[in-house]
Amino acid sequence: MTNIAKVKGRLFTFGCSFTSYHWPTWANILAYDYDIPLYNYGLNGAGNQFIFNMLMQADSFNNFTENLLPLHHKLCSGVKPK
């Protein structure tokens, strides 16, 4: 298992207002704590279909490959090394 503290890459997050809101969320805190760029695709009120579509669009644009760390709470995120 990859130690997230050793991963230097990008953090992609997808979800609802728990992921992106008017003040920092868990996504912002992780990016800040691990000093990695955040690509936050969260949106207030987003449902599972929107989250899935954004994940597929981001994968198509950013070409996700390996070392994705899925986190679930009506959301999904991943860390991809450079």
C-alpha cells in the first residue's frame, strides 16, 4: 500500500458540498497538508450521476493512470503521482 505522505503528485476530488464549499473542506485540507496541487471537481448539490460524469471527464482530460486512492462518502477522489 502506498504511503500518502510519500506521494508527490496531484489530488483530484469529486463530490458534493462536502468536497467543495465556501470554506475549506477535507479536499483543501489534504492538498494543503501534503503540499500537492488540488483539482477539485466538487459541486454543491451534486449527485452520484454528476460525480461519475465529472470523474470520467477528468480522466479523459488528465489521463489517470495509477496510484489512485479512492475515498467514498458519496464522492470519490484520487492522488496521482507526477
